[in-house]
Amino acid sequence: MTEIQFDVIAALLPTRINKPKSKEAAKLVLVDGKRNIEACHITGLKPNAVGNAIKRYKNAHDLILTAYNDK
């Protein structure tokens, strides 16, 4: 995922499920290419929280791609 794609998805996700640390963790993995465990260490989040954040961003990304038939 590109940084621009990530930023668009971040803007679309509701704030209540897009907390700053979750957003940072998802970006570390999806944009910067870090491993989940590295994102855990950097953000202080537990592995399940990082996994959930990544899943939210990936799901939103897939929905957008499907909507524009770019998958």
C-alpha cells in the first residue's frame, strides 16, 4: 500500500476505531514494510491490536479497489 492510499483510508475510517497508535502500527506494517512484532515494540500495542488495525486498513483498501474494479 502506498502512503497516499494509506492516508486516504485513514481519513475515511471513523476516529473511534482509528486511534493514533493503531494508525501508526498499521502504517509501519502496510507502508513501511515492518513486521507485526516490530510494530508492537515501536507502538507498545499488543499483537492482537496491531493485527486488528492492519485488518481494518486492508479491508478498507480491498473495498476501495473493488469499487473501482482495480483489483
